[in-house]
Amino acid sequence: MNDYIKRYVYDVTRRLPENQREEVGKELLANIMDMLPDNASEEAIKSVLIELGDPRLLAASYRTKPRYLISPEWMDDYLQVLKIVLVVFGVVSLVTGLIDNIMNPESENVFGIIFEVFFSVIGQIIEGLLSAFTIVTLIFAGISAHQSKTTKSTWEPEHLPEIPKENVRKISKADSIVGLTLSVIFGAIFIYIVWNNQFYIGWYEDGDLQRILTPFFTEDVLIRFLPLIIASVVLTVIIYILKLKTGYWTITIAALHTADKALSIIIVFLLSTVTGLVNPDFWTEVAQLTDISATAFSEGFSKGFYGLAWFIAVTGTIDVIATWIKTLKPKQKELKAK
């Protein structure tokens, strides 16, 4: 079957509800074949497809449910554009909200900053999404209203989209959007707290949760890991953006995912083995309240942190293996259907 015919049928049926696609596809294919002569040339095929018209308009003629604000032939494009614009507005609101709230926090302790930034940013994201919805809807409503007064553009078979790859593991757009949002929010908060750890993590003065007497970390040691932490957060965000754009697992995404997990494991192991990460004075403060020595507290923390690093390494390795299986192994159900 000619590639133009396949792409035309796909472009029409992809705009229809799931339960209509197979039947309409068979009917449309039969109509096209009836209109073509035996051993039809590529030019003859293009001529028939041009006669059938723009796939968007043809798909609209198959719909049974009327739509009023946005005309049927523009509804699918409206929904597609709306999804993209919502993501863009959401990310922009997220970034601007994070910058505004992180640079000017009202709270003076770690938990207060986390809750303040989280809920403020969520509010700004919702406001941005509502603005995006309103703008896109008004634009397409105007296009639909004006369409009948303008000359429709000439449609050509070359405008047909490519048929997507088969036997691939799809990635949920909802999961990608949620993952992207949470990665940016909590990644930015984590970087900010690491950079300002001496003000938020440590031994607080009695009865005063806004004044730290002894920081938990040795600042000069922890700050050396900040570039690696930033790189890990940026890599995670890039992966979610690629997932959202592509929609299915690819070799590139799997490789980046593997690199991301490897970088996270390396960071945790380096943190668990570096000398002097925790401020010795902090363990002294803790030891004064118990019969356990500061050395015992320090050694216990180191062993626990090292064990946590191994746990993260094992779970990360399992996740990477599962990711490559999803990427390289085709979907059995689709194979059997052939």
C-alpha cells in the first residue's frame, strides 16, 4: 500500500474517538482503493487524496457529537495546542514562582520554607494554567467564528504526518508532567537548602526554632557537592521534558535515565564516605543529652548513611534494568495482533 494512503488514513482516524477508528479506517481505505485505477501511480494517488480533502475536515464529517464553541474541524488541533500551552505556562509559572518565593522566603526554618514555597508555587501554577486555558480557547473560538468568512487553504498530501512507531512502550504524559513539576519544585528547594544549610539545618537554641547554634553539616565539605547536585537536578528535568515531548521510551531517554541514576548513586556514595561531612560540634551537642559519646553517634550515622547508599544503589540498578527492558522489548500484545 502506498505510504501516502497509509498516512492519510492515519491522519483522519487519529482525530476520531477510539471506538470509531478501526471501522472508519476500513471504510475510508476501501473508498480510496475504489477511486484508484489498477497500478495507480503516485500522482494518481495524490489526486484522489486531494479530491477527498483535508483530513481534519474529513474527520469532522465522521463525528456524531456536535461541538459549539470550537468548530469540529478545529477541535483536535485546539486540544493539542491547549496541552502544549498548558505545559509551557505551567513551567513558566513554576520557575518564576520558585525564584520569587525562594529568594524572598518569609519563614526562617526548613519546614516553613518547604511548605511556604510549595503551596505558593502551586497557587501560581494554577493561576497560570487558567490564563493559558482562557487565551487558547478565545483564540480558537475566534478562528472558528472567522473561518466561514475566509478562503480555506489548499491542502496537499505532503502535509500528512508520519505514522508513529509501533511496538514501543508509551510514557504517560500525566506522569511526565507531574514528574517534571515535582523535580523542578523539590530540586530547587533542595539546592537552596544545601546552599544555605548553615541557616536551616542544625542544633537550634532551646525554645527558639529560628536560631541555629551549631550547623549539622560542615559547610566547606557539603558545598563541594553542590555542582554535582545541580547537574543531577538539571539532568532529571531534561529527561522529563524529553519524555513529555517523545511520549515513548527511546534509547536516548533510557541512556539519560541510566546516567541520571548513576550520578545520583555516585553522589550518595561520595557523601557517605567523605570525611568531615557532619560538623563534629553537632555530635558534641547531641552527646551532652545522652550517655552515648559523640564518636559513637558519628560512627553510627556514617554506617547508617553508607547502608542507605547501598539501598539506593540496589533500587536504582533494578530501576535501570526495568527501564532498558521497557525500551528494548517490544509489546507482545501488538506483535500477536500482527
